[in-house]
Amino acid sequence: MSYPPDGPYGYGYSEPTPWASGIAVIAFVALLSAAGVYAFGEALARIHPILSVAVNLIAVGGVTPTAWRWRFQPVTRWVIAGLGAGVLLGWIALLA
């Protein structure tokens, strides 16, 4: 019995990378997460600025290990990239 060679993810086949849909997912997730980080950070900054910084850093620190493990999964890698970009954009918007 002949088996096909394993692809990069061990499914027995290798597919081309879906760049167009992946970049669309990154842009959409980045937009949503940037809006969420900005809105939540601004609301907390009205209470106390240090609270906003502390909650943002704790949230990112808590999510980072899980995101690091998921970074090579076929679909979630696009979502993780969008979340990372969105958090950075949200933080830049909060600083501006």
C-alpha cells in the first residue's frame, strides 16, 4: 500500500497557502481587536490610567502562551496574526 507524502501539517497532503483569504481574515480580526482594545483601554483610563495599562498587560500576558502554541495551526495562524496586529494598533491608538 502506498501512502502520499505528509504535508507540512501531517495530514497526508500539502495544499497551497490561501494568502488572499488569510490576509482578509488578518485585516478583519485586526480591525475588530483594535477597536476592542481601544474602547476597553479608554474606558479603563477614565477610571485610572495605570489600571488601563495593567489590565492590558495582564490580558496580553495571559493570552500569549496559548497564541504561541496555536501559531502554526492551518486556520488559527491567520486569526493569531490579526489579533497581534490589532492589539498593537489598539495600543498605538491609545497612546495617540
